[in-house]
Amino acid sequence: QVQLVESGGGLVQPGGSLRLSCAASESIFRFYAMGWYRQAPGKQRDLVARIASGGSTNYADSVKGRFPISSDTAKKTVYLQMNSLKPEDTAVYYCKAERIGTPYWGQGTQVTVSS
């Protein structure tokens, strides 16, 4: 069973930065893509950023230029560097690993942007 463990969430002031980490229980080469999604209260879970096994990336328009996604295959970890945070970025952030026919999700980490 694949396990994904997120960390790095917390409370930050507007304009601040956080780095989220998603550690996988097996090599990330075994997934064709990994990504970060977020869900605010009363809203659906939406894509934030995604990185494919070949290294290509895609982002939600709202985070382009602010939230670069990266991976470290040796550490089996995917990162989301969140810069210039805004109150509307407040949500639970989930890591997702994609294998054909089977998605895997982490437990989520809370990010709160507030002064």
C-alpha cells in the first residue's frame, strides 16, 4: 500500500512563505505524476501544481509564478514551495500520486494565511 506523508503546513502571515513536503513510501519513478491539491472549507478539491515523471509541470492560474513544484527522487519526496502567500491560499493541501487507474492521497496538511 502506497503511503504519502505531507508536512510543512502551518500559520503564516500574508506575503510569507512555506514549503510543503510529500514523502512517498516507494520510488516516485513508479508514478506517472505527482501533485498538490487544496481544499478550502465548503469548496471542492482543486489542482494546485503537478509534476509528471518526465519533469513537465502544470499549475493553477492562481499560483503560477508563486508556487514552484519540484521533486527529489533520491528522497522520494515532492515539494511545493509557496511564496507570496495570500489569505485566499488558506486550505488543506493534499499530495496525490498517480498510477494508471489508481490515485493515492496523503492525509493533508493545513495552511493558514492570516495576519
